[in-house]
Amino acid sequence: QGKFTLLRDTRTDGSFLVHHFLSFYLRAGCKVCFVALLQSFSHYNIVAQKLGVSLTAAKERGQLVFFEGLKSCLDLLFGEEEEQSEQPSPLQFISESTSDLKALFDFVRMSLTPSGSDSWKGPMLLVDDLSVLLSLGTTPVAVLDFIHYCRVVVCSQLKGNIVVLVHSNEDSEDEENELVVNSLCHHSDLILWVEGLATGFCKDVHGEIKIIKRLSLELTGEQDHVQIYQYKIQDKNVTFFARGLSAAVL
Amino acid sequence: LVFTEEDKYGLYSNLLFKYFLAEGVLCGHDLFVASAKEHPDNILKELPAPLLDDTYRNGLGEEAAVKSEDFQDSMKIAWRYQNLPKMEASPTTSTKFGHYYDVSKTMSPELFESIKWHSFFLPEELSLQPQMKTCNMNSAYARLLQSIQRIIYQERFDGSDPQKKQKNILRIGIQSLGSMLWGDDICSSDTPEDTHSLTKFLYVLRGLLRKSLSACIITVPAHLIQNKAIMERVTNLSDTVVGLESFIGSERETNPLYKDYHGLVHVHQIPRLNSLICDVSDTKDLAFRLKRKLFTIERLHLPPDLSDTVSRASKQDLAESAKLLSSGCGAMAIGKKHLDF
């Protein structure tokens, strides 16, 4: 409850974790607000079906609030004037000169605040992915503020969880992104860091995942607990194994 | 969204660009060509001619297959990477994807007659249209987006007209985006005025592509972009990223390792759409060569080392290529010899 999980990927694509968390929380019966900035709804729907969850059904029964960033952006730029004046678009920072994400935060807050008829267990916010916001013209401070506000509402007030995906690279020259990622790392309760293999591409081992439990945040004097596994992604599943023990090697 | 990093002199990326458009003509897709430096009419006049006579017949077959795939509103991408096996096998195999082209001839105008094509030539557009809502984006990009969106809407590529039986695909080609001709200074200065125009443009374009039956190739002079952060962001926003590195003018031209080839193809990213996994091939080392008639992309392999001496001419390059090659065992063995002092 009230946990902030950071998904971080380097040199590879960590979106399989996003799919996992999405279906995981939906199956657990939580109310999910999914801010999908990079892919369309049908993409997530198709993968979720392979994992055994139907996003359209979840949307219909009100369990899933799906914000499709690409579509919203198009509506903002090419939409008719009358539609826009009704409700401010969550992405209005793109067209306005302000770079704060207040509208997006309001959207999240409104979707996760429980209404009387809701019977879901705990709210949950999932963001894929945060690095895109920087590409669209916000400042790192605005992104961090947005996350902070979300944490206050979702984690503290509503006792829900947040899972956020960011991209990062070693020797990255994107300083703004590194700033956001480092700052979020410091504040996360759990970090799942997915990396491509340092030795290059391999068919049987798609990458390495580091699971860091930030026990040092709990002020009990313990160090962070780090576990490292390697993984291989298959069509409907991801298999994890200890380093060097992939099925191809054994 | 296929993002191609241009090679230094733009020769080969232009070729790839034309291939994409030529494929569209043969498959009966509609075309949208945008450029700031060359008039699209001229670009279209220079498309390579198809190689075999029966390719046109095959093209009709491809068209039917492609239409059924794209029934959902998802886009069609990753063409060049899928083309790879086709290039290696001989042209007579039964699994054909796409067509072969003869680079020395241009496409005859009759093939164009059946398709509809739209063009966007920046110097013309600047004088015509009034300003639109630019959203802090470079106005050239904004106009291009406006134009693309208009075509998608008018020609019903976005599935908004359920009556239309024949669904077709729009192939969009944008040449040399980000260069100074588009009014963007990311290629000329280290701290450009507006770092977000290109990325915003790509995001909106991605939205348009996802919403409609279209595929897009963009070529960008990546070697000129000083600010690497922009390239990283752009990579995240694209589905497929391919870089072309030609050997012209670089030290690799005289390297015996690469004597059969004209350049390397770096596949930086392949799409992972509608699935947890992506279509990963065995090797990631690809090189291209331009023969008189044919442009081929092949796996990079070393010719056998028949020299008397233990080491090859350039040790450093060899060590580098030994790192690159994942499937060439010959190179690995030779590379290790340097470690025996």
C-alpha cells in the first residue's frame, strides 16, 4: 500500500513490465488509471489479452481509466474549438506556454478519487512513460512536481500505488532526463531496473533485471536489498533465471 | 514510424527513401512525399524501376495480404528489417515480400497512374497557407502536420468512413527532417533555440500514424545534429530506427574488411508492437552495397584470411569488428591472436 515503484530501462525496452503490472493490478481488482503516452490502446489491449485480461471490459466496468496520450494530443491540435472548451485537455501544456502538468494531475486525481458506487480495492496509477513528457516541452521540475503531487494524492491520501516507467542510458547526454530519473530513484520504494546485456545482443537472454528494495528509506538502518536476474521474453510470458543459468546454457 | 539516420552525403539514405516510395507504388498504396530541398515531383521521377516482370503481379497479391492485416487501426511498420531475408535469398524463392528494384532505371510513368499521390514541398507551402495553431512548434513542421492530417482525414485513411470498402494504406516519406531547410537549427548549433520542435512533431506524427492506416519513413541527417539528447528522445519516439553509415571518405573505405561493401546498416531499434516480444533476427551486423543495378543489404561477414601474416592491416579496426560480429567466428579467432604477445 502506498508504494512508489520505478521501472527503469537502459539499452533495452522495459515495457513488458508495464504490461505485467497492468494485468496484475487489474486482476487484483484495483482501480487503475493508466496514462499511456507512447502507444495506442489497441497495442496494450492485444498484449493484455495474451496475458489473460481484457482492457475493453475493464474500461467498460469502470475499473480502468485509460488515458491515450497520442489521441489526446491529436484532439488538442486538430480538434474542433467547441470540444476543447468543455474540458481542458490533460495535455494542454503542449499548446500553452506554461509548462506545468497541472491539468494532467487534475485528470489523474479525478479518475482515482473514489465515487460512491466504486467497490474496487485501492487505486493505482501507471505511467508509460515519463521520459516522453520531457520530449514534449515540459521541464524536469514540472515532471517531478507532477509525480510529487500524484504521490501525495494516490499514495498518502488514497493509500494506492504508483508505477512509473522511465528510460535512461549510461553516458546519456540527455541531462534533463537523467535528472528526473535520478531524483525518482532516490524517492522510490522499489526500483526494477531492466538493462540490456553489456556484452551485446543475445537471442536467449534478452536482458538483466535488477530488483532494488529500498529498505534504506524505512529508517531501520538496513541497506537496500538488491537482487539480479536475467530474463527472456516469450510471447505470453517472461522467464526469469539466475545470472548465467539461462536454458540455453544449461 | 521508421526513422533513418542519413549517411554523411545522403546518397544511400536517399536510395532507401526512394525504395520505400517505389514499393508503395507497386503495392498500390497512396503516397505522400514531403521535402524541403527537392521538389517531390522530381523525387518521384527518380524512383527505381522494378526488376522482374512478374513483380507487378506479385504486388497485387501483397496488396491483398496487407489490407487484411491492417484491418485494425494499427499501423504498418518495420519494412526494411523484414526485407532482410528476402535480400539474401535468391530472387526465385517462393516467400517473397516486397519487390526488387533496378537502380539503373527509373520507374515508368504508367505505374504511377493507378495510385494517388500527394506532395508537400516546403518552399511552395510557405507562400500559400496562412498561419495555423503552432503550439510552440516550428512553423514548417506545423504545416507539414496540418497537411498530413488533412490528407488522412480527406482520404479517409483514419477509418472514419465505414462505407468505404477498399481500405488502402498511405505511405508517407519525409526527407531530411531536422535540417536547416526546415527552419530548424538543431543541425547547426549546439544549443538550439527550440529543442522540442522535432520531438513534438514526431509525437504528433506518431499519433496520426497510430490513428490511421499509414506508414512513414523519415530520413534525418543525424550526423549533423549536435545535441545528442535530441537523438535519444527521437529514438524513444520512433518504432524503428535504422542508421546508415557509408564508407565514403572515412578510413573504413580502404579497410580490407569492408572491401565488398559500401557501408554499414545499424539497426538501433525494432518495433515491439502488439506483442511482448519483437522479431529479433540472428545477427545485427548488416552491411549494404550498391552494385550497378542492385542495392543489397546483407549480413556482414569477413572474407577468409588468406594472407601470410598473422595480423591484418589495421589491428584496431579488427578488434572493433571482433566486438561487433556476433556470428562471425573467423573474426573472433583472429582477434584473439592479438592477445598472444
